[in-house]
Amino acid sequence: MRRAALAGAFLAAVVGALWLARRLQAAEQPIAFNHKKHIGAGLECGVCHEGIAEGRVHAQFPRTEVCMTCHSSEDNPKTQAIRDYAAQKREIPWQRVYSVPKHVYFSHERHVGIAQLDCAVCHGDMAEKATPVAYQAVPIKMARCIACHQSRGVTRDCLACHR
Ligand code: HEC
Ligand code: HEC
Ligand code: HEC
Ligand code: HEC
Ligand code: HEC
């Protein structure tokens, strides 16, 4: 009995620590943005992540002006913060969740534009994401980059990614 209770307490402590570790790592977005609603409304990723549509290296976060094209003249309290940022001529301080270290080169143009990979391969199914992005649905790991490059016959030369 005692032993079972102790084991239970230990398990609870481990689960609690894991939960806390994830909370501490989780990014807090400034506005409760909902991908599911916007993608469900028929919006393409590139409307907001303009780099994708324009074939740039970075996908980029949306400019306040883009949000304002639909949310400038309504009185929904859930979107008031957008109008506040716009009135102050400020960009919304979106927190970056996906990034590679400085010594790594990654290009969206190469993977989305040329290789025609689906965003979901590296970011999970955003069309089902109803809460702001807080952690990497698909972790960025060198082993993953290399596994895909190997399976598709793409370079695994260190200097292709480390420049
Ligand atoms: C092309 C039009 C369009 C653009 C651009 C757009 N939205 Fe929306 N937004 C909508 C629609 C449609 C809804 C859903 C309205 C509803 O359900 O009542 C919505 C709802 C919202 C809501 C309320 C969410 C909720 O749970 O009800 C927020 C917050 C929001 N948008 C933020 C943003 C932000 C931030 C941007 C810029 C990154 C943005 N929107 C860009 C059309 C747009
Ligand atoms: C092969 C994997 C891969 C695919 C496919 C991919 N991404 Fe990314 N994405 C990444 C990586 C890696 C980063 C971090 C890049 C960095 O730090 O420069 C990233 C970063 C981002 C960011 C953060 C801002 C930025 O520009 O770095 C956004 C937004 C994003 N991706 C959106 C998209 C969208 C939208 C698509 C599909 C049109 C897509 N990604 C397809 C791997 C991918
Ligand atoms: C209406 C605007 C809008 C559309 C359309 C949109 N996004 Fe986003 N996206 C955002 C905003 C705002 C954020 C930052 C807030 C958040 O994390 O939810 C974001 C964040 C992301 C991130 C996290 C980037 C990081 O490093 O934090 C990814 C990945 C992403 N979007 C992928 C996509 C994909 C894939 C699509 C299309 C299937 C898409 N988005 C469509 C506005 C949009
Ligand atoms: C799901 C598959 C996949 C994943 C995951 C992936 N790549 Fe790629 N990558 C490709 C393909 C396919 C190409 C070739 C595109 C082309 O034809 O230019 C490519 C090309 C590249 C190139 C250009 C190579 C050259 O010949 O100069 C670099 C750099 C690169 N990837 C870096 C990365 C990094 C860094 C990651 C991980 C963060 C990554 N890739 C993850 C599929 C992938
Ligand atoms: C296809 C892209 C790609 C190739 C090829 C690649 N790397 Fe990496 N590498 C990455 C990415 C992305 C990271 C950062 C993510 C991580 O640490 O897993 C990284 C991280 C690293 C790190 C830092 C690890 C750490 O713990 O901080 C070292 C060291 C490294 N790579 C060495 C190499 C060497 C040596 C080669 C050649 C044998 C190589 N890489 C080939 C993408 C690549």
C-alpha cells in the first residue's frame, strides 16, 4: 500500500514537472488568434504570411495592416487590440515559435516554392488549430531535416545547411 502511494506521488511529481516545463517554454501570443476560423473562412496562408506568396526565404508574421483589411470597422471586443495597435501605428508583437539557430540556413522558397512541400509536413495541420501557436507541433531537429533530404536524394553536405 505504502509503496503504491509513494509510486503514485512520484508519478504525479514527474507529470507535474513535465507540464511545468512545457508551460515555461510555451510562447504567449499577444492576441488569441484562431487559424481554424480564418482558414475555414477560405483564407490562403499567403494572405497573412506574405513571404510565402512572394517566394521569400521567410514566411513572416502578418502586418497589422493585413488584419485591418477585415477588422478595421467592427466593434467586436475580441479584435479591439488590432485596432489599438493600428492606431498607434505599431506591429503586433507576435512571438516566434519556429526558428533555426543562427548557424543554420533554411529557406521557405526552396521547400514550399520549389519542392512543393505542404506546410503541414513541418508545422502540423494549421487548419485545425483553434488556439494561438505556443510550441512546435513538429519539432525542428537536424535529424529530421537530414532524414527527409536522404529519402529525397537532396544534399546532406554540412555546408548546405550550416553557412
Ligand atoms: C479576409 C478577412 C480577414 C483577415 C485578413 C483577418 N481576419 Fe480575423 N476574422 C475574420 C473572420 C471572417 C472572422 C470570424 C468572425 C466570426 O466568427 O464572427 C475573424 C475573427 C477574428 C477574431 C475573433 C476570433 C474569435 O474567436 O471569434 C480575431 C481575434 C481575429 N479575427 C484576429 C485577426 C488577426 C490578428 C488578423 C491578422 C493577422 C486577422 N484576424 C485577419 C476575417 C479576417
Ligand atoms: C520543410 C519544412 C517546412 C515547411 C514545408 C514549411 N515550413 Fe515554415 N518554418 C520551417 C522552419 C525550419 C522555420 C524556422 C525558420 C527560421 O528560423 O528561419 C519555419 C518558420 C515559419 C514561420 C515563422 C516566421 C518565419 O518566417 O520564420 C512561419 C509563419 C511559417 N514557417 C509558415 C509556414 C507556411 C505558411 C508554410 C507553407 C506555405 C510553411 N511554413 C512550410 C519549416 C517549414
Ligand atoms: C488571417 C491570417 C493568417 C492566416 C490566413 C494564416 N496564418 Fe499562420 N499565423 C497568423 C498569426 C497572426 C500568427 C501568430 C499567432 C499565432 O501563433 O497563432 C501565425 C502563426 C503561424 C505559425 C507559427 C509561426 C511561429 O514561428 O510562431 C505557423 C507555422 C503558421 N502560422 C502557419 C500557417 C499556415 C500553414 C497557414 C495556412 C494553412 C496559415 N498560417 C494561415 C496569421 C495567419
Ligand atoms: C519533408 C522534406 C524536407 C525536410 C523536412 C527538410 N527539407 Fe530541406 N529540402 C527538401 C527538398 C526536397 C529540397 C530540394 C529543393 C530544391 O529542389 O531546390 C531541399 C533543399 C534544401 C536546401 C538547399 C540545398 C541545396 O542544394 O543547396 C537547404 C539548405 C535545406 N533544404 C535545408 C533544410 C533544413 C535546415 C531543414 C530542417 C530545418 C530541412 N531542409 C528540412 C526537403 C526537406
Ligand atoms: C539538412 C540540413 C542540415 C545538414 C545537412 C546538417 N545539419 Fe547540422 N543542424 C541542422 C539544424 C536544423 C540544426 C539545429 C537543430 C538541432 O540542433 O537539431 C543543426 C545543428 C547542428 C549542430 C549543433 C547541435 C547542438 O546541439 O547545438 C551541430 C554541431 C551540427 N548541426 C553539425 C552538423 C554537421 C557536422 C553536419 C554534416 C555532417 C551537419 N550538421 C549537417 C541542419 C543540418
